[in-house]
Amino acid sequence: MAVVTAHPRTAAGLGMTSRRNRMHMVDRLREQGIRDERVLAAIAAVPRHLFIEEALASRAYKDMALPLGFAQTISQPFVVARMIEILLDKRAGLGKTLEVGAGCGYQAAVLAQLTPDVYAVERIGALLEQAKLNLRAVRQFRVRLKHADGQHGLPEAAPFDTIILAAAAQGVPSALLQQLALGGRMLLPLGSGDQRLILIERRAEGYVETRLDGVRFVPLLSGLE
């Protein structure tokens, strides 16, 4: 398990342009229907342009997914905001949170604005190293990162109050169900061609599933790279 430590590159000294762009992005998210001010504040706090290649920085605050390399993408801001809003709905907080598919670290940084207890796993080692650098750049030290197969979750840190997947599964991974705490919520894209967000809540009587928005994510793969 890697805990992010200090790094000389930081988000300081960027001027007001990034901040203005982020606030414009937050205004668009409000117009698109995101209502939870906790989520909007978390999105506003994270400089998205620091999580993507410099050549793509001009598109960082547009509502679009962007390539990261390794056949992976950074999710569009609306999808990040929508998923977190669903997980927070009628809850005081996210609690202990597992992100499956850390990617470049952006969503983990947003989650860390909302809970001090974030774990994130990524199966592509080179991408995980980039996430570490990105999180250091924004001085986000709350996220615990691990090179691991997300389909197996993170049993040594379970149970989790919240589990969020950033890749589409063909079926709900049984290991993740087992690692969801009683009263917890898991949100994942499910399917191949036609994907849907599926909310799973673990209640005393069992697991309850709710089908939500149509989405498009890269597939959840097994094995380490």
C-alpha cells in the first residue's frame, strides 16, 4: 500500500485561470442537474488540468472524457459528480471508501475532499505511478494507493462504506459485495454495449440493486500490468 507523500511539484502559483475555469465547470454541472453542494465544492477544489497531459490542458474543464494512455480515460466531470452525488444521497458522508480503477488519480482526489479515508486500486502499474505523482502535485495525502486487481477489491482494508468503480464490469464482482459494509453502497457501470450505473445497497435483509443512468466506461479487466 502506498501512502502519497510530499513532492516538490504543487498546484501553487497557477494564477486565477484554472480557478475561473473550474468555477465555470461547476456552474455547468449545476445546470446539468447536480444539486449536492458538497459534491460541487469537491469538484471545484481539484485542478483537473494537473491530472492530464499538458497537450490536453485546454480541454481539462470541458465536460468530456479525455485519454490517459494505456487505453484508459479520465471520466467526464458530470459523470464523476453524478456518481458521487448518488453515493451521498441522503447520507451524512461517504465513510471509508474504495475506488476501483484509480486511473490518473483525479476521482480519488475529489473523493478525498469528502472523506479522509480513501483507498484506490489500479491494475496498470505505470498508470498508478502517474496517479501518485498527480496526487502529490495537488498535495493530496489522504489517498492510499495500491497496485492490485480491482475485481478482488482490497480485502485487507475491508469493509468499506462506499465502493465506486471507474470501469464497466460484466457482472458484479462477488469479492466487492463481500467487502461492502452493512449499510454501505456500491456504484458501478454494468454491461458491455449497453451500460448502466447500478447502485447496490447492503441492508440487513440483503443486497438491493437499483438501475440508474446509461453510461459508457472502459471495461473492467483482470490481471496486473
